[in-house]
Amino acid sequence: MNKTAYIDFDGTVVDVMPRYHGILESYLKRNTQLKLDYEKYCFLKKQGIKDHAIVHEICKGYKININDYVVFKGENLEDRYWLSKDIIIGFPEVAYEKLNRLGYNVKLLTQRNSERELLYQVNSLGIKDFFDEIVVLKPLQEKNAKVSFLTDKIYSEDIIIGDSKIEMEVADVFNIKGFFVESGLWGASFAGSKDRIFKDYNTVVNYLQS
Ligand SMILES: [Mg+2]
């Protein structure tokens, strides 16, 4: 059987909160003495609150220059130093073996501007061998790059695992099973369909096995 498990990277295979929090805090440090409580940041971020509004909330009304910050964030988000803050979630090797045994090809499907840095990161983390293929898509303006890429490539038995609306939209558009994981930047309220919400990709794989 030819079936594929498409697995998102940021927020699914790696915890990206330390990177996102660190970039915002380093921005604040340029001009202020303000500190950004990590737990509070994560809590608000998962509710879909934007970084400038999180600062406003945590730092007692402080306002950052949004345009200036957006440029700063864009320059840093895929910088090698900040990418090194990402932490592997769970056990990719276990998921890979189990998915293979269930008959799935395992494909990492991620949206990043820099394919080179993504591949460097996957190599540095030592998890390259736990994917049969790695696909890096540049984000598209007002379009779902994963939907665009997968058009004409999807089989009905395929599945997708991810932490955002992007992957859930793929599942909806192609009528395949989508699994939302709560390990990323968004809380379960962003999952859309409420019946396939899991803690992380390992629990998804265990569910598929059962
Ligand atoms: Mg993600």
C-alpha cells in the first residue's frame, strides 16, 4: 500500500516556544529592561495573541513599534542561533518505526523560507534518518503552500499531523485524516474539527497503532 504520513516540523517535531520567546525578549532588551515571563508568554501565545499584544499584557501596557518588530522578527526567526533553541519533542525514531510498520512513508512537510537552514537544523538534531523524505515549502501570500504542493499528490489513506490551521486545512481540502497536536504555537481551539486533538505526534502514532 502506498500511503504517506505528512508531518509538520515547527511546533510538531520541535518545540519552537523558546525561539519565539527568545526573539521577542531580545527585541525588548535592545531598548528596555523589561523581562518577559516565559510561562505567561506561552499561555498567551497559544491563545493566538500577537507578540505586541502579549508584551502589552505582560509588561503593563508597554507598546512596541509593531512594524519595527516585524522586521526584527523576520530577520531572526530562521537565524541559525535562534533555530538552535528549538527542542525535539518526544521520540521521532519511535514514531518513524511505528509509522513504517503501519505501512506509511514518513514525510516531513514544512514551511520555511530557508531550505538550507531547515536541513542544517534537522541534521544537527540528528533526526534526518527518521524521515523518508523532507519537503521544504516557501510560505505563500494568502495561500496555503501545503495545499498547493499536495494537489495531485494525495491518496485517500494519507494522513497529516500538525500544530496549526494549515495542516487541518489540508485534511479538510483533501478529505484525509488530520491530527492536531497541542505541542505547538496554537491551542486546541485552532484545531477546527474537535475529534482528533492529541498531545503530540507520539500519542497520534500510538492511537493509529491501537
Ligand atoms: Mg507548525
